[in-house]
Amino acid sequence: MAFGTGHHGTTRGCLVALDAICKFQGSRRTAMPRVLDLGTGTGVLAIAAARGLRQRVLATDIDAQAVRVARDNARLNRAAGLVRVCRANGLAARDLRVRAPFDLVFANILLGPLQKLAAPLRAIVAPRGRVVLSGLLKSQANAALAAYRKFTLERRIDFDGWTTLVLRRPAAVVRNRAR
């Protein structure tokens, strides 16, 4: 009853992006401790991130039924100890504010909500943090990139007419104060 089987082009794109991130993280000694799956649906991405990165993941959805399904799926996939699922409308939930900033955010939703979330999402992504955007038709990718222009495009993944964008927030700028 919730979205996200892993077979849809948007979810597949996110999983391919996650695989590359896991491989990159595996070659480094630094952890990626703060992960958010915004609009989790069935929890597929949250579960994959928790297991692949061996990190806790916060998964949120606006739909109460999706929250129940994601919790059940996390339990069935032995990831319940790593995946916290809560109901949230956008980025206003207390759980998000307490855990921010995030090093990795998945947002596999539609273009309209992604555009509305661009500025508030930037505020909760850590410097050098990544955002994986999906739920985009190929023809909508440039509109999403325009909304997220303060992020740098790292990778574009296309499957079955859908596009996934992997973006990175630049490092915080430190200004040298001359006296």
C-alpha cells in the first residue's frame, strides 16, 4: 500500500546511488552517521542505507499507513534497530530538527514537493553532505537542478524514463577576517 518496491526506476536509481556511496565510504575511514529518508514509503531506501552503511537512519513519511508499512519492513528485514520511522509533514518534525544536520538525504518524491523543499532541505544538510533526489521524469531533471542550484551535481542516473540526481552541498565557506 506504500510506494517503493525497489523495481521502479526512481527507487532503482536511488539504490544505484547508494551502492556507489557505500563503496566510497567503505574506502574511507570516516563514518556517515546522519542519514535521512524523506518520504520513505515502504522503507526500502532506509533499510538499504542502514544495512549498507551500517548506520542509523531516520525515515519519515506524511502517510500514517506508509509509516506502519516501513516499520514492518524494517523489522522483517532485520533493520528495526537501525531504522527509526516517524510520521512527518515535510521537514518540520521534531525528530528531523534534533538529528540535523544530515550527511545523506534520500528524497524520492515528485518534482513539485522537491522544489518546495529545496531551501529548507539545504538548511538541514551538513556541509559536504549529499542529497539523492528522485521521482523525476528525465524531462524534469533540469527543473530540479535549478531549484537545487546551491548544490553541486555529482551524478545523474537514468532508468526507464526516470532520473535520479546525486547532489553535494559545498563545504562551509570560512571567511578570513583581515585586520
